[in-house]
Amino acid sequence: MSYEKVIVFDSLYKGLKQSCRNIRWKDSTVGYEGNALKNTFRLRESLLSGKYKIDRYQHFTIYEPKRRDIVATRLKDRQFQRSLCDNGLYEQITKSFITDNCACLRGRGVDYTLNRITAHLRRYYKAHGCDGWVLKCDIHHYFPSIRHDIAKAAICKRVKDAKIAAHACDIVDSFGGDVGIGLGSQVSQLVALAVLDDLDHFIKERLRVKHYIRYMDDFILIHEDKEFLQHCRAEIEKQVNAIGLELNGKTTLYPLRQGVKMLQWRFIVTDSGAIIRKMGKKKQGKQRRKLKKLYTKEQSGDYAPGTAHESLVSWLANAARGDTYHERRKMINFYKELEGSYREKQLPQTPRPG
């Protein structure tokens, strides 16, 4: 696909409709989409004339599942980036990605990653049993540490259309300075995946690691030889440091029998070869505290009725990804106890006989 396909009216209009999904509750979205035809025409004219400029970003912080600083793209720019990705950038930049590069790609994501880990562990067990080692790596402050020259080199290496590559590079530079790209842009997420693509091929083709999975900047290597994984860690550090990044303190080497930890799940390989997915106790405790807070706010009128129940349903759907029958029953019972305790407080107190 070429740049001409990116900027045709139909592609830009579809990009707007896709960008508005799930955010139509915002006043700014309603206003922009209400003039969709006019705004799309203006965007196309600015692209054709070369006057298109990226608007200033919005900055905010989220705290779930952990603290992250988000750089949000304006709807006009999101519309263009959606068309850019769907009609050229995505296909070209992901062509060289390995199967086990799992984040932010079509048909992949959390469920795909969890299933790939299970598949790797089953294959490992057939060859080596339960004994082995896991090297779990994580990049220190990945998005804020990506050098712009490295990111743009990753784009130009993979994207053959010069205009598409130029716009992607402009988006990288729009975050300011020489280091750091925003977490919240569709293009920046693809670029972040591409920056470590060479590392993926190095681990798979040069180090010959058969059991390897990466989810953005988190990745694991599984092998029967501890010394080999220590060698891998040293080689990975050299590769990572060469592009201006570094492994953080979460990087660790531990026995396979402790379970493979990834995306807040723990995979346990049993002596019989069964792979069990368990959810961390911290995650369960956090959800109980959240439900209690939401239910209290809901009953006081600060939150809409059903807010706590929606959170429960969402948590149960996530928990259903693993072997968590008893944990789910306990969470449901905890929620029922919350309801029961509130009803008891609402009942009039019967005076004691004098």
C-alpha cells in the first residue's frame, strides 16, 4: 500500500470512525465527529498541501495496572495516524516481526501471549521435563528511554514508502528532545515494537533460544542450562546498551519450578506435564480493596449504581483466563458480603427491652 491510499478521503474518514470508538462520551469527540465530513476534508487538504502539523499533546497519568505517564494524541492526529497505520505503516513495519512478538498486533495481545507461553512450556516439558531455568528481562523505563535516532532508523529500515516513513519519523520527533516517545500514540507503539525487533532475531537466530516470548519490553527465555542463560543475559545487555537502553532491576534468573511469571500471571509446570495458570494474591487483594471503595462510593451517591458490579464482572472475565475457579468464587462471595453488610446497616435497629 502507498501513501496515496493513506490520504484518500475514504481512508481518513474510516480512520476517524475507528478513532472515535469507546470515547464518544467525551464532549470533544462529539463535537469533532459531528462535523466529520468537514474535518476530514480539512485534514486531507492540509496533507495534500504539506501544511499538516501535529497538535500539542495532552499529558496525564494512569495508575492501573501501575503508574504510567500517558501522552495522548488529539483526535485529528489520531485520525491521520489510524489511516497511516491501517493503510501502509502496519503492514510494512511488522513484516519482519517474529511470531512471539505479542503486543499491540492484530490477532495478538494478552490472551495470545498467555497461550504462547503455555505452548512453549508444553514443548519444553516434552523435551526436558520440569527442570530448567527462566531468564525474565525487562527494559528500564522503555518508552521514555527510546532514542529518536534509533526509532527513526528502525522505521526507515522496514518501511519502503518514503512518505509514510517520513510521517512516522515526524511523529517520533513531535515528542520533543532526542529521547523518549509517548505512550498513547498508535504509531509510537508500533515503533516501540520495531526498536527491539533486531533483538528478537538476535536471540532466536544467533543465540538459538527456542523458547522465547516478548510482550513489548518484557521478555522471557526458557532453557535447561543455567550457565547458557547467564551467557544470554550478558549478550542481551550488550545489544540493549548499544541502542541506548538498559535492563532494569526486575531482570532475574530463576528455576523453572518456581513458575514462569509474565503479565501478572504465574505458569506452573507440574510433574505430570500439566500447565497451571495462577493469579497473584496481590492482584486479588487489590481487587477486594477496589470493590470495597467503589461500593462505598456507589452507596453514598458519588458513583452511578452498578459501578462496583461492573468492576467485579471485568475482574472475573480476566480471572477466567487462568485456573482460578476458587479465587473467582471467593471474590463473588466477598461482593455478596459487601451487599449484605450494607443492607444490615440500612435496617432499623430494634430497641433492647428495658
